[in-house]
Amino acid sequence: MWNTGRETSSPETALSEKQAKKEKERLIKELQLITEERNDLRDRLRFLTERSMKNRPHFRPNPYYEDLERMEEAVMSILHNLEMENTEIHENSHKLKKEITFSR
């Protein structure tokens, strides 16, 4: 009585749905592999392009860029030092909390 308005799926439809699902999964895997390969090739091209630019005789590096690189190194060094200091302070704080808890 409930199924009077519904159409039952035929075995052919179920089979084609399974085939479509398998095909979809296959295409997704293929797309992922192609995307991964494209990204690898892009990275390789970027590496080769940057390397070849630096080796060209007429290539003169931008002095402002070099200054920025030096500034970045200094900032990254300061950041690293602060992270190490933060870790050390956190560990000391944790030790002090343990001592306070133990002494109570």
C-alpha cells in the first residue's frame, strides 16, 4: 500500500549506480594523483627558475631584497629565542606548581 507511488529500482539501475560510484572514486583518485604531480612539477620549476636566475651573469640581486632577507633572519632568530624562553618559563612554572602542591 505504501509502495504504490514508488518505483522499485531495477537490477540494471542498481548496477549502473554501482558502476557510476566506482567510476567516480576512480576519477577522484586520478584527479588527486594529477594534482599531486602538478604541485611537484610546479615546485621543481620554481626551484630551477630561482636557481638559474641567481646563476645568470646579468642578474643583480635587489639590495632591498637582501636587506629584507637579513632582517627576516634577525626576526626569526629573535622569535626562536623567545619561543625557547617561553618554553623554559613554562617548564619552570610547572615545576613550581608541583613544589607548591607537594608542600601543601
